[in-house]
Amino acid sequence: MWRPTGLGPVGRTALMAAAIAALAATSAFAFDNMSPEQRAALEAKAIDVAATDGETAAAEGGERTIFDGVYTAEQADRGMGFFGTDCATCHSNTARGSSAAPGLIGYTLDNKYADESLFTYFDYMRSNMPPGNAGWFTDQEYADIVAYLLELHGAPAGDTELEGTEEALSTITIVPTP
Ligand code: HEC
């Protein structure tokens, strides 16, 4: 199959959407008259098309993305405290960056970290931030900071806390804002 290797994540997503739309269009006239089995087969085929886009980890295993409510509002509040005392001086209160440090949300998540696992983002933070004091927080506290940053980014909260473990964080994929 021809693969759009040169395209960025946004391009790939658009292409995938187009592929699914095309698949739906060719079968649309018949879709309404189909048996449940036929519909299921067609839908499975659409999912197959999505899964063929191997670079998108979320499509591969039906895993979660950062927009699936992967943290709680309470947790984000805790993270806000840590962020305010130890990160905001450089990254600004909005986490959109300053002359001293890059933005951590918006473009950074939508583009730079797109298609990476949330663990990659977390692990960079834990291993490098704050500069000269990496590992200052516990893993769970770093996860709380990630929760707060996801909130600032516009990703919704959910019912379960984000766990500060590689096992949990690597199942969550950063995808561009829908
Ligand atoms: C003294 C200023 C300073 C403080 C305090 C600080 N950072 Fe940073 N941070 C930076 C700089 C500078 C970079 C860019 C480093 C680079 O590109 O090599 C950065 C990069 C990052 C990145 C990677 C951004 C990217 O584009 O990949 C993350 C995530 C991050 N910081 C999170 C944090 C968190 C969370 C805290 C608080 C625990 C924190 N930082 C505290 C200066 C700071």
C-alpha cells in the first residue's frame, strides 16, 4: 500500500479521514439496506484502514489518547500547586512559554509531541525539569503536573487519576487537538 511517509501527523490524519470518507461514500448507497453483519464488516474495514496507518499508536491497539479523560480535576489542582512554585517562573503561568523557556502545551503537544506516548513527555520532564533539580518531585507528583498541563491544554478531565508509571503513561497517546 502507498504510504504517506513524508506527511506530518496533521497530514496523515487528514489523509486517514479522507480514506474513511471515500470508503463510506462508495458504499453509502447500500449501507442503509445492509444486514447488521454486512455493516459490521464494513465498519471493521474502516477500522482496518485506520489501523494500517501504523505510525498512529492510538489506532493500533485501540488505546487511549490524552482527550479521553485520563486525569481528574482534583489531580490537576494538585499539579497546579507544583507548577506554580517550580515551573511557572520560566514557562509562565499559562505554560505557553516565555523568553526563558518554551511553551509546554498548545503547539508543543499538538505538533512536537504528536503521536508520542504521554510517557515520553512525562519522562523528559522528570529527567530534566526543573533544570538542575531533575527528579525533585515524586513520579506521582510529576504525573499531577502533567494532569494540570493537560487541563491547560484543553484536554478534558475524567474519573480516574493519571498514574505516574511507565506502564500506565505509555498506553496514552498524545494526538493533535481534535
Ligand atoms: C529555570 C527555568 C526552568 C524551570 C524552572 C523549568 N523549566 Fe522546563 N524548560 C526550560 C528550558 C530552558 C527548556 C528547554 C530545554 C531545551 O530545549 O533543551 C525547558 C523544557 C521543558 C520541557 C520540554 C518542552 C519541549 O518543547 O519539549 C518540559 C515538558 C518542561 N520543560 C517542563 C517543566 C516542568 C514540569 C517544570 C517544573 C517542574 C519546569 N519545566 C521547570 C526551563 C525551565
